Amino acid sequence: MTPLTLNLNSVIKLTSEEFYQLCQDNPDLKLERNAAGELIIMPPTGGETGKRNVNLILQVAQWNEQNQLGEVFDSSTGFTLPNGADRSPDVSWIEKSRWNALTKEQREKFIPLCPDFVIEILSPSDRLQKVQEKMQEYLDNGCRLGLLINRKKQELEIYRPDYKVEILPAPQSFIAEDVLPGFILNLQKIWE
């Protein structure tokens, strides 16, 4: 099953609040919205992708628990990006001062900013070009570091502002540079 895109703009243009409510009213659907206002219905991931997602979240969360530098989020968390898109990365992290600057109400709904760090795992149902476009969208909206894991090709794509995308063949680990100081992502189980 591949993601479906619905263009309802000729009928209705949903506000951020209306889109949020649509997601709340349909909790069995994973919905995203691109900057053009089109709705994207994402299929659930399979077991192999879900298992790897948990491994990645656990690694980022353990690092964050030790360092207390921000907040970690799973794929169910919605972010309203500055360009108006509503996205849900597989794993994301926000630096603490940015999180603390949000009001209680902003924290309860889709977070009105772009994460500092994101990881996306290419699922068998994903189209590579679409996920690459999403990664570029994160960068264009303020993300400081993005990782796209392509298990099928056994490649890690690294997205950084003002740099060409770097592609590494099946690295065993990745150092998250100055964005997550001291964090080393172990990728060995991802390639198994």
C-alpha cells in the first residue's frame, strides 16, 4: 500500500486548527499535509520498519535522557512547519530552549515549528523521491540535521543546511555532529 494524496483545495482549504481536528476525529489514519494543502494518507508501517523505528527512538531518547538537551518525539507527533505543511517524522528532536519557548497549548497540539533533528526510514510503501523531497522540506524550514535511512539500498542519506546531500553505504554508526553533541547513532541493527 502506498501513501495516497488528496487535493481538496477546490472544495475546502483546511486551517491548521481544522486539520488538527480532522486528525483527532480520525485517529486510525496517519495524516500529513504538504505545503500546498494536499492531504497525505500514510499507510501503517510493517513489522521490520516498526522494529527499527523503536530502536532509533530508543537510542535518541537514551542520549537525551543522559544529556537533557531537548525533547524526543515519535512518528505520531505532528509538526506544523513554517511553510504550512504538517509533518510527522519517524524520529525527531527539538532543542530544549525552543521547546520551553512554546506555550502549554502549543505543546498539546501539532508543534508549531520544525524539529532540529529528524530521522526518516524509507518504508517499502514509500517512494524514495517523495521522502527525499520531505527531507529537503525539513531543511528548508529550519531543520539542522536530517537522516534518511534506505534499508533496501543499505544507504544513509545525510541532510545538512547549505551542504549537498551526503550518501554513505551502510555505515555502522553516525556521529550527530554539533546538533546532538556526543550522540553516536548505532546503525548495525538497521542493516540486518
